[in-house]
Amino acid sequence: MIYKNVKLHNVAEVKESETGTRLYRFPIDACRKMGVRDRMHGREVALQASGCEIRFVTPGDRAMVTLTSLMSDTHVVIYRGDFGYYSNDGYSVRLPKGQATALMLNKSPAFEKMDRAYLRKPSGFSPDVWRIMIGGGIVTLNEIEDFGYDLRSPRSDEEPEKTLLVYGTSITHGACATAHSICYAQLLGRFLNVNLLNKGMGGSCMNEPEVAEYFASDAIHYDALYLENALNMSGLDEEMERNIGYLLKCVRAARPNLPIYMLTCFPNSTVVAGEVAFPAIKTTDATVENIRGDQVTYKLAKRYGCKIIEGFEMLPDFTATTHDMVHLSDYGHIMAATNIAAKIGKI
């Protein structure tokens, strides 16, 4: 969305508050209706600004963006185009809880002198675009100081032409990556040279009707959809098929030719890679629930013309998880992004 003279990427709605302009990844009304049965954590998770970006272009040599993280410490990563950019003594800048943090953005003379042909890859970002990527937390935009220069939002030809919407659980949300910029979803966008809309919902991806209707609406634009959206609904068999089916039905009705990719269960502490129905390390309720979730995924993918990406294709190395054997390490995020990008490229 365009807000004043900047672009707020991956932001569905904003709300003015005493601490600044709150950034919402989902419409506010949808945030307040998240949840299934007693699993209501999504009402908090939906408020997190993970993967939201503040984008602008300035003819001046500097700008300053002030942000506040309201409930927890978080971080931001700064880019010029596709290049990581140093600011505030680092490339990843910490936002301490409750403190307004000013990010000084100073153009590097060496970067500005470089032949522009070397600073942009095909379908990538123009090096003129400042990008402040928020790692998570509930965040407000307090102020942008332009030092007397006229800021503007990026033109369409200064950003990737295509946009990929990803929706999923904690791994898609970016859990356990040392910075949000290297979670597999963001890397997938980079590998595919697309804008990335990250609507991950850590521990609370419930495919609510409000999410389905938002994804099917004109309020959000994207050219392909990637769903890693079944794991959090383990044990909710009836709701899983109903909710995911409704999401696909809504999106298909609105965008009949949209490429849709669906991921099956990936190797984790209850299952290991192998056959289509993973052989269990040991028989547990979680194993059964994961297999039932895959059955729903296969069934709905066939009904709505979606392409399946098998979880073991995404993560063939079990050691790419963290010690909980569920979430991905940095190595796992890189592996997952590499393999999914290759799979989508072949499809």
C-alpha cells in the first residue's frame, strides 16, 4: 500500500496510535477474528509485522526512519535494492522494546559511483530503492525525516514485476532464522526474483474464512500462491478440510489461472523422509495427524488444480532442523528455499 509518499510493502492496513502508525499484515478486522476452537494465538501473531517493508526513493544523500517495537525486541534489515546496507553500526539493526529507534540511511559514495548495470539483476530491485525490512514484533512507523528532499514511493519498474504470496506456519513466518531476511520464504522470493508477501502465522495458521476472503479480494495483488498451511491444524480434521477447501475455493473463483503450490509434511521429530506417507520414527498421535494432513492436501490440490511440492523434496537433510527437530536452522532455511525455487522453476 502507498502511505503518504512511501510504499508499505506486505502491509494490508495501518492505524494511527500514540506511538506512531501501526503496520498490519492482515486487515484489522481479520486479525480480530483469527482462531479455531481454543487455538486463538493467531489474534496476536497476525499483528506481527514480519516481512513488512518501508520502501522509498530519495534524490538526497540521506534519510532517517524512526520505528518502535511495542511488545518485544525485534530487528530490521536494510537494503538498497537487493544489496544489504550498513546502518546504525550494523546490517541488522536491533529495535529494543518500547524505544523509538532512528535508522540513519546514508548513501555510500562508492556505491553511488558504481556503474548501475552492475547494481541490478534482471527482474530485481532498482538500487535506488531504500528498503527497511522488519523482522517481526508489533511495530509502529514513527517518522521519516527526508532532510528537505522529496521522497517518493518506488515506481513499478523499480521493483520485481511478479509477486509471490506465501502463507504458512512458523517456518514460513521465519522461526529460528537468525534474521528474517534469511528465512526460507524471503530467500525463495530472492531466488525467484519476485516480490514476497509473507503472511506466515507461527503456531496459528488456521486458514480462517477471513484469511480466505482477504486472499481472494482485490485488496491484495499477487501472481502465485504458496501454501504451507496444514501442520498447525493437526487434530482438527473437520476444520482443516473445511477451512483449506474454502480458501482454495475462494482464491480459485477470484483467480482461475493462478499458480498455486502446496507443501506436504516435511521431515520433523515425528516423521522422516521416505515414502509418500512417511514411515514413523515411532508411532505417535502426531505422526497419524501429519499423515492425515497430507491426505487432505493431496485431495484438495487435485480438486482445485494445485501443484504438490513434497516436504522431503524441500528438506532432504534431517540435520537441517534445529534441536527441536521441527523448525529450520539457517542451513535449513537456505536448503528449503533452494529446493522449492528449483521445484517451482521446473513446474
